[in-house]
Amino acid sequence: MIPNNTSTTLGPIETNIVARLTYEKKLIVTAEDLDQLFKLAPDDRKQVVFRLKRKKILTPIKRGVYAFSPLEAGPEGTGIDELLIPPLFFPKKNYYVGYSTMFNYYGFSEQLFQTVYVLNTTLRMERIICGICYKFIKIPETRVYGQEIIKVKNTDVLVSSKERTLIDLLYFNKPVGGVHSAIQIFKQVVEEKKCDIKKLVICAARFPNITTRKRVGLLLEDFGIADTVLSPLMKSVEKTALSSLTGSRKGTLNKKWRAIVHPSPDALKKRAS
């Protein structure tokens, strides 16, 4: 959703501000920007901001920070890239954009998801910002890893790497239809060599959910990845309790990965032949 804009008559100060912000091609404006560019007294600035918000030219992002929509954008206003919002909340860079937001970014799913997930170490909330739903998930510092920086309109944005996103896909699998669908996506990416296997193993070995670590190990082993490459992941699970990857205690025990699994259809065919 994009906030509605309006061509309501502007006063002289508002006209000057809108013209300058349009010329500067500003997408995001802070109270400090207004003070520096237009030398406004605090009370005057508050009044101007109030009027521009009412006319849908400024849309609040957080206190003292606004999205700017120039008049030339018409009644529908100007949209803002959803990835530009998270950095505004975390100047210490203790966050990353992940989960289903990045499933689509990396092409793991064609579905356009309605929520932007921002994993971070300080903030827990859900909020509609500029018509977009953001879910800020507070996590321990130990889970903030496997990130990379992408450029969005000259802004650095921290996101989960492709390898970290693949692991998150197996763990947070409901958006793509459940764990079986997630596994098929994982297999396709690995089979088509669209990820770095060594990075994937290192990321998986640090992942806090043990069952997910074991699932990654088993899947990579099925692709013939050598034990020398899988070693960090194997060591991370060797002293863990037995896990079931089937939801049942019945199945085949894989001693290496400390997991109960069902034989694959291919394995069953080989046994029958």
C-alpha cells in the first residue's frame, strides 16, 4: 500500500520545502534535515511537519523521520523501497532483514510476502510503516551472523546471505508451504550450484536449532558432499540427543547425524531390486 498524496494548496514555507526536497530527490527526511536546510525554529518545524503530514506529503516512519512524497507523484504518492526502512531503526547495525523477505529476493519463491522480517538484538514489535507490515524480531547476538550488505538507492542494508537464507528456509518453512516444499527448494539450489557449499556448512554449524543442522547435513550428504567439507556440521551434532526428522520415533536411525529418518523412495527401490 502507498500513502495517498494530495495537491492541496501549500503555504509559502511549505512550497519552498517541497520544492527543495523534490530537487534534492529526498526519499527520507529527518527533523535535522529540515532544521539544517530551512533554518526553522523547533516550533515552526513542528507546525510545518504537522501540515505536511496532514496533506500526505510526509509520512511518519519513526519519531523525527519521515518518508517524503513530492506533489508530482500525484494522488497515489511515491512508494518507498521496503528495505530502506530497517537501517533507520538500527544505527549500530545490530540487525538484518531475513526470513520470507529474502526468500523472494533470492528467487527461492515467486510469492510476494506481505511482511518484512527484521531480526535484531534490541527491538520486538510489529508495525505498519508507509503501508508495509514490519515485524521486528528480537534475537540473541549469537544468532546475528551470515549477513551481507546490499546497496538500495545508495543506502547500505544488512540482509541474510543466500546461504543463511537457505538455512532459515528449512527452519521458517511455513511461508513456502511447509518443510517438504522447503526441502525441494533447498535441493534445487544445491543441485544447480547456486550457493557456496562451504559457506552453507559453516552457517549451518552455527545455527541454534539442532534439528535444522541435522537436516542440512543429511541433505548435503545425499548430494555426495564429502565428509571433509561437512566436518564442522558433523562436529556440531555429534554429542546431541537423538532427533526425529519425521515427527515420529519410528524410522531408520542415522548414527552419523544422530537422527531418525525415513528411507528415501530411491533407497527403498534399491533395497527391493
